[in-house]
Amino acid sequence: MTVKSYIRGVGSYLPPRVLTNAQLAETVDTSDEWIRARTGITQRYIASEGQNTSDLGAAAAQDALAAAGMEASEIDLIICATSTPDLTFPATATIIQEKLGIHHGAAFDVQAVCSGFIYGISVADAMIKAGTGKNVLLIGAETFSRILDWNDRTTCVLFGDGAGAMVLSSTPDKNPEAGDGVLDTEIRSDGRYRDLLYVDGGPSSTQTVGKLRMTGNKVFKRAVKELSSSMVRCAEEAGIAIPDIDWFVPHQANQRILEAVAKRLDLRRGQVVSTVAYHANTSAASIPLAMDTAIKDGRIKRGHTVMLEAFGGGFTWGSALLSY
């Protein structure tokens, strides 16, 4: 019998504070018009003082478990994709594990920046198929507001905080219309470009947290090229043509990147789920946040094929094709 990674539930969480472009313009040399024209972003969510990445991740996990109709005690593996952990160690996944009251199984973090959730799906899928985990809680959670230089208008306007989660299981959903789960994944990286998108601090190098730095135009060009190619390869490996895919849920980095990739693949505008205007770039959290939004508003339904893709610092990138 072939073991599959079925998608049992998806959930999300956004912190209560909303920071609009107009509010941001009161403290940063920018404007609502400038931000909208270059990014498509109108607002972002900011974690409250004392609210950590694990808090966001645990809330999203509970939402995903509720969507799956499962108890936390059924989870035997937690993977948290994050670049903004609560602490250098232990892994944020273990902190979330404790907050959910889970005292068995294993928990660890994945660090691939904005591609973290795609990497996490690839790892979760492999571990389920290997029999290492039966019910995996995959979380993407970030508090990027904590690593931004709020005097750099080219970067601080782009990011926000949030979390999303997905429950993957070797047991199919009881809904007879549910799909076959993970069909294929592809992950890639190229460290030659690490200086184009990075944080200028770390325990070993500077003994500080550091701030995010980015050369935006060069990231844009590389992202459009690699994402388009990755999705084509992922679809080909799964034996599904790009036009036959129902939905595309990209990493929500910049509306211009979303549109450029869609143009390359000749996608219809309505096929691409975009939440960047309201969530901004939430790094590893952006894909599950966007997917959960589209599930809850009725666009993505059981049985639909969904292509996920992301590009992040490293550079890292990848795609995952799902039958939801």
C-alpha cells in the first residue's frame, strides 16, 4: 500500500495590531501611494509587545487542528518553519509543542527563510512516507517586525507578522471529496546569492540579532525566473499540466512578483491567490496564511489541485503541488 501525505486541515493566526501605510508614513519617509505602487501592500499585522513567534504559531496550530477535527494529542511530529525564533535554542517547535500540551513525539525547526514552508512540506511528506510520523503539524510562524530596520523604507514597508499551519497525515480526511494530498515537491538553493537578502547579525558572527538587508531589484529578477521554472518542473513530475491546476498560492512577497510569474506561466489573474495587500510579506507564514484565507472564503475546495511556491534568502526556492 502506497503511503500518502493527506492534508487534514489548514489554519492561521494574525496578531491584533494593524499597521497601515498611512500610519507607517508618519514615522518613515514614505507614503501610501509609494508603497502601493511598488508592492501592492496596504497594511501589515504587527505582533504585540511580549507576543512571540511561538504564540503566533501555537494559535495557528490550534486553528488548523480544529479545521482537521483532530486533537493535539494525535500529533506525533511538529515542524516549525521560521527565521525569527523565540530563542537561539531550543527550537521554537518545541516551545509550541509545550504550549499545545503535547509531551510525546518530536519537534524541530526548519530555516529556509521565505521558502521555509515549502521545505517543511517536503520534509513532512518524506517523513510520513518513511513512517517516521503519522500526523504532522507543519507551522510557518514569523515576527519579522523584530528584525527590521524601521529607518530603511525599502525594507520595513514590506514585512509583517503572522502564522499559518497545516496538518498532514497518513490517514485521509473523512470528507469523500478530499484529494490525495502532496503530489510532488521541489526544493532548491544557491548560496552564491546570499548577500542579496540577509540579516546582518548572528550568534557566531556578531553575537547580535541583526537587521534585514536586501537588494530588491536583483532579488526580483532571480525570483521570477526560478519560481516559474520550479513550478513547471514540479507539475511535470506530478504528471499534471499547468493549465489543469486549479489554484496557485504563492509566497506573498510583492504583488509585482506575483504578476510577473503569472504572466510567464500564462495564468489567469483569478487563479492566483493574493493576500499581500493585507498581510504584507510574512516570510514562512505567508503561504499557509494565504491558503487558509482562500479555503475559508470558499475559493479553494476539497479536491482542488493547488500549487504552492516560494523564494527566499539563501537563495532558497521551491514548489509543492497538492490535491486538497
